[in-house]
Amino acid sequence: MKVVFCIDDNPAYLSLLKVAVRSLRSVHGAEISCLCVYAGQDKRVFETLENEAVPLARYSPRLSPDLLPDRFHRCLGCFLKLELALVPELAQDAYVLYCDVDVLFFRPIIELFGLAPKYMGMAREATAPFFHEYQALEYEFQGRKCFVPMPFPIWTFSSGVVLFNLQRLRHRSVVEHFLAFCRQNVDRIGNLDQSLLNYFFGKRISRLADRWNRPPYQSDCLDTAHIVHFHGPKPWEKTAFPDLRINCFETMRDVWFSYLREDEKKRFVL
Ligand SMILES: [Mn+2]
């Protein structure tokens, strides 16, 4: 199974991607297969991917920037994961493990390769369930009106690590329905791609154990995490989110920096 990353032109992503890929190979060896999906044309991205020997899939998303509200333009990359079932380079893959680039592979992930979620597997965020102001969201698909009842109470699954069943998403136009829903409801979401996945797939999402997506601010991260997710403050951030720079944050941040060369560390004020 491939490990898939998605990026956009945010330069911070390049350091994150390097550590994600290096830690993945450190845990699993160089033969683990990965792919990076990218819609832009920044030379620095091409160079970094080439230097890190990460295969690139250039992809023009159906949810193109002109269809997304301006306020999402700073993080276009996060929407790419919604379309992995349509990426030609993944056409032969039944399942893929999507990971944000702000992850650190800390223990083996082989166990995940044996799972077969019906649509997708995601770990839960440590937030309380909530109720959306809409009882149902609607969208039109091929001239028909479709309704998606909100999966009340809505438990939030994190889109930082998603084990996608691409085969299922390609079957019977599920992904086409989903993208029609996304296009027509993107103004009714709070949390980017994650809201779209949670609202549309709701109770069809299979729950992954916490160890597959553990933020460093959780006290058990060091002892249990297989994939550490720098959800909240990024490893180099010293003042943002003070209440989340707790527990294992400092330790995991040091592990993260250990994957960078001295010259690569210099761009961060430590
Ligand atoms: Mn993330």
C-alpha cells in the first residue's frame, strides 16, 4: 500500500514533507512506496521531491481554486486528498494511506496495511460531538437532488491520517457524488476538507485507533503513537498555541528536528 502526501505552495510544507518521508523510510526502509500529489508549478517543490526521491503526481483538481472561497486559498493542498480516487497514478491502488505532511512516523505502520475499511478509516479528534445548524445538506447530481442527513451527534474524525478505500470510492460514482456535494456545500463548512469528509461520510467512516494519528500534546503520545501528527503547533513554533505545547510536544519536536541536516535546521530560529 502506498503512503500518499498532498502539498501546495506553502513553503513550510517542504520541511514537513522531508521529515515525514525520512521518518517513514527510517521506520520501514527505503522500499516503502510513497507518492506526493501536487497541483502547482513551484520549482522548489519539484526539486525537493527529486532530492528526496519522492514520486510526484501532478494533478489538476476538480475542486479547482476558482470553485473554493478565497478564505481557503491559503491551504488548497488539503482539498487534494478528497480526490485521490481520481488521481491517475493511483488508478491501480485499492487502498492508500493518506498522511498530512505534518506527521512523523514513529513506529511501524504495517498493521494498517491489513485493514480494509468500507469507505475510509480515520482516528477521532479529542473534541466533543456537536450538532450542525443544518439537519441535512443537499446537492444536485446529474439533475437529481440528493440529501445528506447530518450524522448527529457529529463526532469529528481527523483528516490528518486517512486510510482510503479508493476502490469503493470509485465504485458507483461515490467520489463523483462526494465532489458534487463538496462543490455545493463548501460555504457551509467550518474545518476545510475535514468537515466535508465528516459531513458526507459521517457514520460510514471506520474508526482507527488513536495510535495511528496521535498529537504530541497528548500525554500518551511517546508511549503509544505510531504516527505522530503535529496538529496545532508545528515543531518550530515557539509561541503559537501555548496550551498545546505540552506533554510530549518538546520530545517529539526534538525527534522531528533530528531528521533535518544542520543546514536545513538553520532556517528555523530555535
Ligand atoms: Mn495536519
